[in-house]
Amino acid sequence: VKIVQTLSVIIIVLTLNEIDGVKAIMPKVKKEWADEIV
């Protein structure tokens, strides 16, 4: 019996000032790093 487990990665981006923070942080986050970005 073979058991296969799949791990997933979720990145949660927390910013103090949402617009400026997202503009500064999100270009640095590569989509390949995670299955989901919140």
C-alpha cells in the first residue's frame, strides 16, 4: 500500500498601508513559490 501526501504552500501577505505595501511587496513574490497567494 502506497500513501501519497501532497503539501501545498500558501503565502499570506500582510501590509500596514495596503496600496503602498502591496505595490512594494507583490512584485518581489514569485508565483512559483506558492500554490495560493492571499
